Amino acid sequence: MKRNTHRPETKAVRGKSDLEKKNGPLATPIYQTSTFEVTDNDEQLRATPTDHFYTRYGNPTNTVAELTVAELEGVDAALTFASGMGAITTTIMALLKSGDHIVAQRDIYGGVTKFLSQWLPKLGIETTFVDTTDYDQHARAIRPNTKLLYLESPTNPTLRIVDLKRVAAIAKQHNLLSMIDATFGTPINQHPAEYGIDVVMHSGTKYLGGHTDLICGVVAGRADLIEKVHSTRTTLGNCMDPHASWMLVRGLKTLALRVDRQNDSALRVAEFLSQHAKVQRVHYPFLKNDPQYAIAREQMRGGGGMVSFEVEGTGEDARRVSESMRLFTLAPSLGGVESLVSIPVLTSHAMIEADQRKKMGVTEQMVRLSVGIENADDLIADLERALEAVAAPQHVRVG
């Protein structure tokens, strides 16, 4: 792993920029072109493996975004994709083959669960799902043909934290590759590669872009692995558009500032909810009474901008609360400057069977918040008013 001298805030703004004095554009140019001109066929051959050949293979604007994420994660290389799911599916297909086996956490994004359980079997790749924090169960599920340990931390939507050092050790012991969806963690709050995780994935749609205006995905890791993924991405064609890459670069420049604000505000929101009479349970790793508080503080700089809670009541109560909010906009997705609210059983985990959701701890009463950069006091006031929609407990009179 390469060593960097600059801190995350600087890397987010400067990335791999040449810091020598020069006459050139300060803002990253948009290379809005599908192809690049060459002077002769010899130059054409030399250009083929570069980002000056054909945008499905690479593009200079995309390269700036990729180098910036690689710097933030402290790894060799990164690749951008047209979506987070594109990044996940392409990476897994690049690194595995028919006959291989995956051990995956049960607590992962619903779209990935569907891909692992319904799509990969068509390609001859099986997956065993295990409890997220039962590491003995992870080890017991490993077979002779197991090739990948698939992780997510913090998890969506229960905010469970994976002991990265421990799972990386399991992967190394059994000669497996490890891959993590680190979207909720962001490169500001955690660095999975420092603990030995091989491939780090982000849905750049969320915190990396940060403004709810683009769809993208990124994977980062060792050069040899990223080269395999690049070859597969070129074949499948789900590369990122240069203009979207430019928007990603612009979003990355404020990543550290946004995440610091979201860390602070989300913790205040979680603390408020944990004291509210109409809230049954709050999920947030930096709450001192959270069962994974110690490991979260050990491997994360901040708790992140996501908070989920379960109302004292029914699924209908949860719906009413979400629909009563005004500053928290009712919408799927997360990680932007605007605060959002959603019901996981109706959005991120709607495609998961009810019994599987129960095993994951995703209940009908659960509400998921993506805390933005608005004033925390205003957000708390909005929540307080919305919780009035929960019916008061009914006391039965005796006699």
C-alpha cells in the first residue's frame, strides 16, 4: 500500500494534481468526447491502453476522479462506473468464474442480495449468507472453492459495524479476496485497505458526489485486481460519462467538509431520538450505548450521516412519521447535502423476502434517515414534530 503525506481534506480537493507551478486550467476539464484523434497507426497502438483512446476504455476526466478516490483510500488504483451496482457486479464477475463460491454478510444492500442469490447462480457461482458479526460462522461457511468474502460496513440500514481487521485475517488465512461496500463509511471516516481489505467499493451517487445529481460507482484497490476489473468493464461497457465524472470530481472537493458536518449532526439526531418516548430503538454506531460502539470508535473517524430508528408502534406509524417530515424529504438514496427519509422495507430492502428482512433486523417500524448539512436544531425540531404522528400508547382500564 502506498503512503501519502497529505491529510484526507487535502486529498479530496487536490487528489493527484501536479502541485508544481504551471499554466493550465485550475478546474478539471470535461473531455466530452467518445474518441481521440491520432497522427498515425503506431500512435494508435500506443494509445489503446491509455485514457486517450476511446471513452469506453478510459477518459482523462474519469482518470482525475479515479486517482482522487485512490488517494483518499490509500490504494494503488480506482475505477469509476455508471452506477454503484455496475461497480459491484462488474468487479465480482471480473474476479470470479463459474464454479466459485462467495461468503457474504446477510446485512447488505438489497440489490446486491438479489444479484448474489438470483443472478450469479445462472453463471455457476454460489453464495452462502452468514450473520454479519458472527466471524466463526464466516469461517465455517468457507469451502474449498470459496474465492470471495463480501462485506458491507456500516451496514444498510441497521448500521452494524464489521471488525475489518478480523475479517481481513479470515480472508488471508483462507487465501480469499475480500471486498467491502464502504458507501456509508466514506473515505473520510474509514480506510478498509489499512486493515487488509482487498477491494473497496463506493456508490459514488451518495457521499462522494454529495449533491443528489449523478449516478456512479467506484472500486479501489491493488493495481493487479483493478486491472482485471478494467478489462471486464471495457467489455461490459458500464463506464462513467465524462460529464458525470467532472461532477464527481467537483463533489469530492467538499467531501471532507460535508462528512464532518454530517457526522456531528447525525450524532445529535441519534442522541435526540434515543431519548424520545415514541422511539423504540436507535441504530447509530457512535451512540455510547450502541453494542458496537467500541469497534466503531476504533476503526472510524466519525459515525457517519446515516441514522435509523424504530418507532413505538406499527409499520403504519413509521409511514406516518416519514410522511409528516418537512426538512427530511421522503425519497430513496442518501448521502447528499439535503436530509432524506425512507422506509427500508419499501425502498432499499423491498426486493428482499420478509423472512430474510427479519433475520437482518429490518422491521416494518424502521425509518432510515440520511442527515444532510442543514442546521441540526432545525432537523431535530422537524423530527420532534413528525413523531407526534405516532399514536399515543393505549392504556387499558381494569375494573
